[in-house]
Amino acid sequence: MIHHTRIIEVVLVVIALFVMWYAVVNFSTFKRVVIGRPMRSRELHEQHNKLFWLIALPILSADLYSSVAYGPEAGLTELASLGKSALWLVIPITAASVILLFILILSYIMGIIAYPSGGGAYSIAKDNFKKPWASLVASSSLLVDYILTVAVSVSAGIQAVASAYPVIKPYSASLAICCVLLLVIVNLRGVAESATIFAWPTFVFMGSMITIIIAGFFNEFAHGFVQPETPSFGTIPGGITILLILKAFSSACSALTGIETISNAVPIFREPQQRSAIKTYIALGTVTAVTLLGYAYHLYVQGIEVREDETMLSQLAEQYFGHGIVYQIIIWSTFIVLILAANSTFTGFSQLSAIVAQDSFLPRAFTNRGDRLGYSNGIMFLAGAAALLIAIFHAQTNSLIPLYAIGVFLSFTIAQAGLCKRWMKVKGSMWKVKLAINLFGFIVTAVVTAVVAFTKFLEGAWIVLVILPLLISFSIMVKRHYDKIAAELRIDPKETRPQPHDLVTIVLVSGVHRAVLHTVSFAQSLDSRAVAVYVGFDDESIDKMKLKWEEWGEPCKLVTLRGEFRSILAPLSRFIDRLEINECQSSSSIHIIMPQFVTKKWWHNLLHNQSALLIRAWFLRNKDVVITTVPYHLQK
């Protein structure tokens, strides 16, 4: 097996190197094939069709509903050391998760009522808190959670397939990263923003889970609701503690991520938008609750235990259907819907990062749209971070779960607090009822956040709790930088006018040849004093250059410099420094003009020393030095 693994890894590396080589050699063609044709800006509004709520349900619920595939198992994993006698706890733990689910849905319905145009935790916090820390906590928490969602969903999808086909288990991390790369391509092409076809795999998965639940009841009617494998209900296993139960509950709460998606997407619904979004929330809450409770109940009746080599969903499906076609549909629909859950997160991350960047709390590169009108920089960043997590944790869902859910519940808490402030400020009809709902939601989510952080701290949650303050601090630093730049660049158009500068033009020459002719001709066409500068490494080369310059008719003054340590930059820097001190006034600038070879073939660049690029990079530190590159296109 190890030998085969190495062969596959070598093949993947060879394929990756070939793709990289082709991408470098034929970048434009490669980009068109992979990403597609560039789209005009006006096409942005043509992509978004309003959705009927029943179609929007599977599109927006992929993240939340797909979590049922691993949520109950994540909770039972914490109790696995207690043996089979602890399996019955899956029912009360799942029931508690469902109660929390309805509390959150009811709270977010209040959010839709307050923000009919769509308002996530970041928008709610920004609107209701004067200082930015609350909105930054919300945005940072969600951004971290989006990254973890991709890592967990893709890893869970690969584990689902590995349960049916154990032969791929050694390649789980590699396959998961390949899935992330595929999602990058899909999102860069813009498919995720308009394809309602993505609704059908979620419908199939929903149907698969309901089929399992119905098959379970048929099995129990035939063989009894208490079977030989069913553990005793209510037995207190040895070694059980309150802390362990809380850990199990916090892991099971991973099934509740993605609730915010619908409240963020109110504008995509058909009219009446608010009512359609609320219908979607009610339908999603109902089907998710039924699935979670039914799935957890059948896990208990069948006595399904946590196994490292096979998911609990796979064990239960195999128990009812064997390895036939129904089992294959369940496994593959699970895989697809988990991948779609990760796919929807790409849109959420890139849009949120763009909104935060527009407020100057993240680099403005996140606001740039790519060829297909998606926020390509956000997509690439999310993919890189998720792939790194998958590689570090070897695509093991149970290893990633402890990092999960903290960010999303923290953002839930911020959103509920913001809504409470809003109801107290704007009031309106039934504002006390709305306030009571969101206040209760705030208390519950704050408690859950504390429980998750406390119980998962040593298992990896500390990583998120360290990253969040760092990300918030980074956001504040970015904002301060942009504010300082704006203050420095700001002028009064009525009082400040452009003023001409005196120029001292320096033409860097490496000899007397066609590229230098091209550069000197350009310099002489400018209205400034031109001085040619040559750097030689020995007296012979300097004397040779002086002689050639005289033979050429001295088109301008020539200054020769000696590079004793075979460096162009050192003598040139000293010359520029002396020139700045002796000749340039406060209103003067030094203009450096130099030739740059442009090769006909890309690999020809490797044969040249690229001194022009080095010099340009070096002199950017001089505030009064302007650099112009005169390209000379080589024909051979």
C-alpha cells in the first residue's frame, strides 16, 4: 500500500509540474480554458435571478443541512472512551442541539424583520455599535469559521467516500486538497453565483436522509424498537462527567453552522422577500430537526459506535441497505452535498471580505473582481488557508471539529446583541417581544460560546481564540494605515496646484549599442539635462567605454563610475546621493532612464541578468528619484 501511495504521489507531482509549466508558457490560453472568457461589468447584474423560496431552500441550506452527516458523530466521538453504555446520550445531546437550532432560527427571523435588505452579523454590529470592535469580532469570527467550514466539509466528504471505498483512505488529504482546487476553479468561473442546478444534489441528500429514517422505522416495526444491539437507555456510564457531556454537546453543535446564510441572502428571494426568507428558515429548521432527531434515534437503536475507518452514517446505511445502489446513492450524495456546503462558503467568504475591505479593515485587494466578476482574491485566500488546514490535520474531521463552531457562535452572539440594541433604539410594533427573543438568543449563544471555548480549549480551540485577536488587531492596523494614507494624500484643490520640477536626467548605459541608442534618443526628446552614466569594474572597461563614446560623437555628457566590488548599485547609489546633496534643490528631481530588454521567448529572460529590475527596485526608496524604463524588444 505504501509503495502504491508513493507512486500515486509521484504521478500527482508530475501532473502538477506539467500544469504549472503550461500555465507559465501559455498563461492567457490556460486562464481562458480554466476560468473562461472575461465578463463585462454590466453582466454582474444579469447573473442574479430572483429565486422561489423552495428552490432557494437547498441552495442556501447546503452548509447547515450537510452538517447532520457529521454533527451527531462529532458529539459521540467525545464519549467514545466510555463504551457502548454512553451511546444513548446521543438522543438528549441531539435534542439540545435542535432546541438551540430553533432559538437561532427564531433570532435570525428577527434579523430579517429588522434588515429586510439582508444583514449578517457584521452589518448588524456595524449599524448598532459606534465603535468598530464589535463588527470586527463578528467579521473575524465569520471569516475564520468560513475557512474551517471548507476544511471540515471537504474532509467529511472525503471520509464519507473512504468509508465505502477504504482503498482511498491513505490519500484522503491529497484528494481533499484536489477538491478544494476544483472548488476554486468553479468559483473563479462564477458558476456558484447563478447555477440553480446545485439545488438538486441537496434535494437528493435530503431525500437520502429521510429514506434512512423511514427505513429505520420499518426495521424497528419488523424487529422491535429495542434490539439486541440497542444499549440500555438512561444508564450512567462509568467515568462520565459534566465536562465530558458539555464537550460532546459543543462538538454536536457543529451541525448548526450556516444558519446565517439565509439572512444574508434576503435580496435573492422573489417578492415578498421577507416572507419568502422566513418560509425558508421555517422549512429548513423543520427538515433539519426531523433529520437530526431521526438519525440520532436510529444510531441509538442500532447501537452504532464511533469507528475510525467508517463513518456512523455509512454504518447505519449499510445496516439497512447493504452495499447496494441505495447505499451508493447515500454515500455519494453525502459527498456531493458536503462539497456544495464548502462551495457556498466560497461565496460567503469572498463577499464578506469584500464588504470589510470596502470599510478599509482588510486589504483592498479583496474588493477586486476577477474576469468572471467574482471576488477572486478572497476565493484564492480561502482556498489556500483551507488547504493548509487540511494538510496539517490530514483531512481528519474529528481533529478539525475542536476548532470549529467557536467563531460562528461568537458571531451569533454579536448579532443578537446588536439586534437587542436596535429594538431598544427604534422600538416599533411589538418591539418588547422582539427584544425578548433576541435577548434570550443572546444569552443562549453567549453560554454556548463559553461552553465551546472552555471545553475545547486544550484540544485546539485555543488556536482560534489566539487567531481572532490577531485578526482583529490586523484589521485595526489596516484601517489606521488607510486613514493615514488618505490624510497624507488629501489636498485642497482651491489652494494647491501642480508645480513643475527641475529635472536632472541620468541615462544608464552599458555600452554603445542599439538599446542604448533607443534610450538616449528618448532622453534627448525630453526637456531636461541628460547625463549618461556607465559603471565599469576595471580601468580597461572604463577606458574602452570612453573611447567608444567619443567615437559615437558624445551625444551627451558621460560620467564613468568604478565598481570595485563588482556591484552596479553601490557606486550608482553614491553618485545619486552626491547629486541630491550638491545639485538638486527642494523643487528638483532626479530622473533615471535605463534600457530594458524584452525577449521574444519567455525562457530567454533566464539568459539575462535583469539588472534593470534590480536597479528599479533599489531606487524606489529614494523619494526624489523618478525611474523610467525604455523597453527594447529583441527580435531573436
